Amino acid sequence: MRFILACLLSLTFLCASDYIGTTVHGGDDFEAEFKSKNSENIFDPLSGYNEIMTSFNDKFYEYLLRPTAQGYAYVVPQMARNGVSNFFDNLFFPIRLVNNLLQLKFYNSLEETERFVLNSTMGILGFRDVASEELNIKTHDEDLGQTLGYYGVGSGFHVVLPFFGPSNIRDIVGLTGDMWLNPITYMKGRGDANLVDNTGQGIAATAFYTINKTSLHVKEYDNFKKDAIELYPFLRNFYESRRDKLISE
């Protein structure tokens, strides 16, 4: 049972990161991405469930996550919250490195390694993104879902996950694989790393990460969904289009 919880924890953690990223990047590139895929070529046999879950997630954000993030932002200065965000981004280096290597993006892998070394040392454990700020070495976000897509694996049907939003079968499989590279999976107050016995610490870290990241982008979701006539197909089409674009890059 604890193993299942650990798997779900890592899965939902990464989904949360990608979902927030979807809304944050929903501005300048939205029109081009949205037009690249429409409801006619998205396999959606769970549309009834997905629509209900989208409404549930929207209410969860509206009445719990956003107020919590706003309260947190009121107490914690933005500079500190940016530092926490940088720390977590640096922590996820193994996921980006391995998936860049699997996609044969060796230059990107080298830059990811440079970023990790610089930010972990000069950036004080990653709390400052020295690589981007001083040397313009940007992150190369890749995950196993993108790697599977790179090798031609189709997305499968669309699924909306509780609390954390849009996904699909390929990305769920990929995220489940990425949990083995996610350092939070191995958080434990003991000498050995134990995947199946870290649920409490992982949940706490996940909640902290999600609240901190949401606090930095608290208005984006509202701005993003204001153009939606129907929220579920709007988010579904955008998610699938954006994932297709990321895989093609």
C-alpha cells in the first residue's frame, strides 16, 4: 500500500508541475499551439468523467489552493519564494538529464550538467539560478512522456487526474517512470534511500512545492481560463497541443 502511495505521490507531483507550467505558458504561444490540435483528433472516451474532474479541480484551485498560495505569498517575500522555486528546479536535474540523454540531445545534457554544477555550488544548493542569470544557460525540460513521444509512442486517450489536471496514457506511464529519477521520491530521515517508505515526507515536500509555485503564478490560471467558452475542452485541447509541440522540439 505504501508503495502505491509513493507511486501516486510522484505521479501527481510531476503532473502538478506540468499543469502549472501549462497555464503559465498559456500566453504568447497559445494561439499557435491551440490551433495545432482540435477535439476531432483527440481520443477522449472518458470525456464524461474528464469533464466532471475538470470542474472538481477548478473548484479545488478556486477554494483551497489559490487562497492558501495567496496567504503564503503574503507572509513569504517573493525573493525567498523564487529561491525555493530555483531549489526545486535544480533538484529535478536527474529527470531532465536522463531524458535528454535518452533523446540523444547530448548538448542539452551537457548544459543541464553545467547548470546543476554551477547552481549547486555558486548558486548555494540551487537557491539562485546562477547559470541562467550570469551565463544565460537555460534549462531543457524533458520528461519520459516526451521521450516516449520522441520515439513514436502515441498519446493514447486523454485523462484528467484528480487535483492536478490534464494528462494522457503516455504521459501517465512516463511520469510513473520518472518517479525513479525524482529525488523527492527518496526523501527519508535515515541512511538508506527507501522508495516505499517515504510517503509522509514526500507529501509534505509536494505540498510545499505546489503552494510555492502557485504563489508565484497565482493570477495566470484565471487569465488563462477567461477565454474558455467551455473549460474542459479548452484545457484538454491546449494540453495535448502543448505536449505535441514539446515533443517535436
